[in-house]
Amino acid sequence: MAQQHLDPPTDPTAGISQRLSAPPAPALVRGERPGPGGTALGDALADYLRAQATEFLRSLRHHRENGAGGGSAVRGEPKAGEPGQGGPEEPGDAALALRRSARRISGTLHTFRPLLDAEWSEGIRPELAWLSGTLAREHAYSARLERLLTALHRLSGSTVFPAQTAGAAADGSGPGPRTQSAVQERGNLTVGAAKAGALLERQLTLARTRAHSAALGALGSSRFHAVADSVAVLASEVPLTPAAAGTDLCPLAAAAEERLSDAVSALPLITAGHPYNAEALIHGLSPDPAPHPQDGPWHQVRLLLRLHRYAREVLHGEEEAVDVRLLAAGGALNRHRDASEAAAAAASAARTPRIAPATAYALGVLHADQRHEVEAARFAFQQAWQRQTVGAP
């Protein structure tokens, strides 16, 4: 489906270009005093927020210069095979960096909110979450469609079609009696897989187009202008409370880690060690389109894990805070989220009125496959989380 990429009605970077070219002033933090421990005092928090705000504004400028006039202006990352994939100033990379900085600022404000001006923090944090979510939807729909079509291709065995099987049986080279039933079942799936793929492509492409339009509208709105201006101010002046300068950051970071540990301990990790979860399949194919009840706690752990990682970055810096165990656990939870949403999309497509039985059958098999991917991701998280972190001497 062809898309029109229109410029936002106004320039989101208007009024802040001068602030982008000037480095942030290091001594404009309210209530900040020099202290002996950089990671234990408010200056570490202020430095981190200023760095993320500066990265936000830099990404916004690159996005405006390279993406607003054409191409995918809000895509999370370029598709494979597109020119310039991976370039530091490609439109998709700029939008990805924009979302990354917005998430980090919002998460840091949440974890260390006692040290920041309450009114300002509670005002900007929901706006950053709105911006990050709006920019992420188009890429999410695109990745979901690719995931489902790839799974359909794998499940249907599109390299072997029923006509080819019949021709092989005629010359005596076909499958034996013991494998004929399996081939017939695969052939039935192949018949419905094409129509199921076309149905998913129509639904998810429409959703992606609407998300693209919504993101373009958001980037040209006064609401986004207010967010960009607040972040531009944050790049030079962090609204810390007067008591934040001498406050130890470690207890707040430890509280974030404790919330994560409590949430993980409430997960059914024993169930995650089993290869089959019939209850998940039964609920997913029910007529109720509500979110899967088993997935909510896992999604919450994913968010808490992200907050814990951001708190570690504040204390130790982004490079030194890298933990292989946390990265593996976070990757498993990301796969869990993707498979869960893909399964929900397949179940939603299966509820489309008046579809052929073969199409509904293919969508049911696709849904079951994605729910198995959910279980595999949970098992991978269990293995990663229970792995002990080995520190270098």
C-alpha cells in the first residue's frame, strides 16, 4: 500500500536549534553542590539526565533534517535491504534514538522522583511515555507482520505444495503410507496459509498506516512542541530538589532492583520450565478479545527490568553498567512481548466474520505456534535470570 509522507505542518525543532549547538552548562542545576562521591550525590543524576536530554535533541534534529521530508519519518528502524541501513543519521535510526532517550529520561524520573521537582517531573513523564509509545507503533506493526508471515511460511512448508506431492506419488517417488497423513495435513495448512497471510497483511498494513499518520500528526502538534521545549530546558537545567545534592542515589536504585526481584519471584517460573501450557492456548482461542491473563505479570517484569537497567546506568554509566545476565533476560522478555502480541493478532484475525475454514485453521495453527514461542521465551528468561553473575577479579 503506497503511503504519502507529508511534512509536519510546523518545524518541531523551531526555537531550540540554538540550544542544540551550545553545550549544556554544567553548573545550572538547582540545589547542586560539589560532593566527594560523584555516583552518590545528585550530580550523577543531573549529568545523566542532561546527557539523555542532549541526545534527545540531537536525534530530533537529525530526524528533522533527514527524515521529515520523505522516507519513513517515524519508523523504529529501516527495513532490511533499504538503502543506508544502519547509518547514524538515517530517519529510522534517528527515531529509534529519539525513543531511546525518551524512555531513559522517563524511567529515570520515575526511579529518582523524590530527588526531583515533583510538579515538573509528574508533568513531563507521561508526555515522554506518550511520545515513545506513539513513535513505536508503526515499527511494532511492521515487525509483527513480518514475524507472522515468516511463521506462516515456516509452518505451511511452502516449498512443497499439494500439486508437487501428487506428481511425486504418480511416478512412485511420493511418501509412503505412514507419512501420507502428515503430508495431507501440511497441504491443508498450505491452502489456508496464503489467505491467512493476505488477511493479516491487510489488517496490519492498515494499522501501520494509521500509526504512521498518528506519529506524523504527533510530531507536528503543540503537545510535542511542549515536550521538546521541556527537554531542551532539561539539557541545561535539571530541576533537582535542594536536598538532592547530598543524597545517596544507591537506596533508590536498590528499591528499583527490589521491585524487580519481587515481581520476578511472583512469576510462575516452575511452569515456565514445562514445554506445554494448554491453558494459554485455550484462552487465546476463546471469543474474548481481552489481553491474555498470563502475560500481564511478564510484561510488568519487562518494564521493571528496564527501570533497573536505567538506574544502573545512572550510578555506573552506560558502558560500565552492562550486565550480560540482564541483557539476556531483557532479550527474552522482548521476544515474549513480540510473540504474545503476534499471537493476539492471529487470534484477532481468526475472529474475522465469514472467513474460509482453511483460513481459520491456518490462523489457529499460527496462534498456537506463537504461544509456543511465548513459552520458549519464558523458559529462556528463567535460564537467564537464574544464572549467577560472575564478576571479573
